[in-house]
Amino acid sequence: MTRPAVVAFGGGHGLAASLEALGRVTDRITAVVTVADDGGSSGRLRDEFDVLPPGDLRMALAALCDDTEWGHQWRDVLQHRFAGDGELAGHALGNLLIVSLWDLLGDTVGGLDLVGRLLNARGRVLPMAAVPLNIEASVMGADPTQPLEITTVRGQVEVATTRGRVLTVQLNPEAPPACDEAVSAIRAADWVILGPGSWFTSVMPHLLVPGVRDALLDTPAKRILTLNLVMHTSETAGLSAANHLEVLAAHAPDLHLDVVLADSDVVEDEPLLRRVAEGMGAELVLARVSDNAQQGHHDSLRLAAAYRDIIG
């Protein structure tokens, strides 16, 4: 029996968790990764070489590594970060490798595919857009002394760590070109999965790239939204699980969902969440997917089991 083709959206640790779980369900996985990171090693390489920030792409590749000694060894090499206080300090080796391949090949997707071959990756990793992006947010109370003032906060790091309440996000440039291979994968998928991940800086940006948004609206694939285990982060302070869905609907009012997956331990008002999910066309599925040993982290086996039960 042919395993389902799944496209997973996001960035950072949330997407990595989803990919590790999906690797236990299917080997037909495409990760579509946000490209707006402007901090750390990725930000430094982005500024110096005018390339896509490689960090979230690297993490997705590492999460899809082959479950063998070879795959794990190269995953660890990719994730190795230099210490010290020299010019290499803070850089992940995988970021340097990816940027080197882009420089040699002149081909963003080709470079990522080559790293995937090195890892014997159980899927493919693609950027959501063909150019680096900047995130801008309308934030209420970014200045604690002006709690009702609405200002614009710029940059992924600044939005993710703002002290105010994020109201909306947008991209600069406003209508960036989508990665063609990502659009093709979305249209050919059996399932697409949004989240988990930083809501305004990893999940919402995919809905703001016209080519990706249109493919998400048009694809015959069924759509899963995986909610986070931690509702109240710096960028989602005060937002309940139901509010997270309402934010999604506000940014993409035409988006239909089939399943909303949530951990029962973090749902404060199940009837309300169920009503909001049904309003977007979705069935609410509650399952224990958290890691008992690491608060706020998904358990790979539990999340895989939940995906398997949904996808079949």
C-alpha cells in the first residue's frame, strides 16, 4: 500500500517535532519551512551573503535523517554548533554547509536536496519562499508604559520576544514569490499539516505568501492544524487555544480545516474550542501528545500515534 504524501509547514523546534513524528508514519514527507529568521547564526549568514536564513531548513533536514547510525551521525554533524568567541562562535556547521552548497551550485533547492541525500533523509525540505522575508507585526503595548498604544514591531526575533500583544502580522516584501517546488508538493499532497510552532512567526507566515496560500486553499489534500502545547508564550500572551484558531481564521478567512489536533491538558475550554474548530470545518481531536519528561515538548511516539490515527 502506498503511504500518504504529507506536507508539513512551520519552522524551528515545532516543525522538527512534527517531522520526527511523521517519519514514523510515512516516508513521503515534504517540509515547507519559513524563511524569516533574522537572529543568531542564520541572521549573520543572511546579512553577510544575502541568502535565505538556513537555520530552520537545517533543523528540518536533521529531523528527517535516516534512523540509522549513518543518519544520526550526520544529523549530529549538521547540528554541531561552534563554541568560543571567535568568528565561528555560534554558527551551526549545518548552516555553513548549506550556504556553501548554495554558493557552489547556485541552486537553493538543489543544495537542500544534496544535504538530504547526505542524511538519507526520509523526505524533502523546501523553503516557503524564494527570497528572504521580514516579519512585521502590529503590537499593542510593546512599550509597557503605553499599554493601549499600537506600534509596528519589525523582525522575527523582535516579534517573537515582544512584551506587547501581537494583533496581526505581515511580510516584507508583501507578496514574495513562493518556492515552485513547494507549491507543487502542496497541490500533490494527501495531507497538509500546519503547526505546531511559534504562532505568529512560524505558522502564520505561510498564509501570507500568495502562492503558498493559494495552493493551500486549492489543494485536494486534507488539512490538519496541530496546536501548541504552550498557549501563553511571549508572542501569544493571553491567547487561549480557541483564540489561536481565530487568529488563523483572521489571517486566512477562506482556509478550510479538516482536523484540529490538540493536547487535552492544554485546552481550557473544550466546548468553545470545538465550536471554533467546527466553524472552520474541522473535527477536534484531543490526544495526549506531550512529553512527560520535557514540559512544553511533544513526545515523538505519542504525536506519531495521533497522526497515524488521523491519517490512517
